[in-house]
Amino acid sequence: MTSFGAVFKVMSKDRFRTATKVIGAEVAVIVVSILWSWVTGNLTGGAFFGLTASWSMPAMLAAFIFLAVANEHVYTRDTYRLIPVGETKLYSANLLSSFVMYLYVGVVQLVLYLVTITIDSDALKGILAGMKAGMESPNFSNADAAKIVFGLLLMSCALILMSWTTISLVHLVVSSTNNFLPNVSRRAVNVVLYVIVIYLVVRVAAFLISKFNSLDSMMSAGTQVQFGMNIVGILVIAAIEIVANIFLLKKWVETIPN
């Protein structure tokens, strides 16, 4: 049997190429945007950081989508399913490699921020001074700011994992039902599943917006406990979905030719 480390290494190489392509495209777009701003005379103070920040979210979203697609290819392609490895190791290595590469994309975003902040240091000095003054107010210390950032990072990681496990669950259920249901029933099941996914996406988006709109309330002990419980709840849901996905891989999902 192939070891977990060997499978993880192979998948990580593939995901690294995907993540690097996204980063390369992002950097190219940022450079073109900066050149266009310079040509049109709109390259004002803070433009380097502003343009980088504006393209960061689309890059993270693109990385999420491409890595999700790569995840799903593993479960139904002969190239990976015929590897002599158990479904648990295959699923775990697949999910972990995508998560690590998504963190890699996130770290690159931080590096780009630091570089452009350094370039625009004079223009951003006043803004950063104002933010620092706010954080050092009696009601909002640097330690409180660090707690908020750390909590939001944990929440983001938990939501990313749950989003991928949910996508996989829908994909594997659809793949399983397509093997034995007639066409009419198959389409009905698919529609129901897609409606459920859309509903969950809307609820998660609403939840995130509510959290970002009430960051100041996160300093109370009760809110912090509730926030932590939300993270644990998301991880529990992801764990249940992982178990279900592995069961489907073992019992129902068939591969398709590459």
C-alpha cells in the first residue's frame, strides 16, 4: 500500500502548480493595473497597496474554486482511484494538500501586502497611525485586535474546510445516485441537492457578514465563547461530512475514464 506521505506529496505538487498559476495571474493583473494607472495619471499615493488589496480577494476566490475542482477530480478519476491506497488516506491527503496550498496562497497575499505597504509607506502612514490609535484606545487594545484577527482566521479556515467537504458530499451523492436512479429521479435529486447547497452558501455568507459587522462586540466574554462554539460546530459538521464522503467513496462512487 502507498503511504499517506507519498500520496500527500504527489497531490501537493499538483495543487502547488494550480496555486502558483493563480498567484502568477494575480501578480500580472496587479502589474497591468499599476501600469494603466501610471499611463492614465491616476497613480496616486497608496495606489500600489490599494490595487493589490483589490485583487487579493478575487485571487483567493479563484484559488478556492480551482482547488475545489482539483479535489473533486481525485474522487472520480482512474489516475488517483487506482493508486493502491485506502479511501481514508486518499481523502485525507487530498483535503490536506488543498488546504496547505490554500494557506500558501494566503501567505503570498500577506507578502504582497507587506511589499506594497512598504512602497506606499508615506501615503499610508496617516491611515496606519489612525488605526493604531484606535487599537490603543481604552476599549480596544492591541491584544484585543490580535484576538479578533486570530478568531477570524480560525473561522475562515473552518469554513474553507466545511465548504470543501460539503461540495464533496454533494458531488459524491450525485455520483452515487446517478449509478442506479432513472433519468427523471436523477434530475430531481440533483435539483434538491443544489438547492440545499445554495441555501447553505447564503446562510454562511449572512453569518460572516453579521460577524464582520459586529467585531467590536467580540471583546465580551460571552461573545467570544459563542464565537468559539461556532468554530467547533463548523468543524464538527465538516468531520461528519468527511466520514460520509469516505463511506461513499468506499461503497458507491465509481471512477470514470480520464
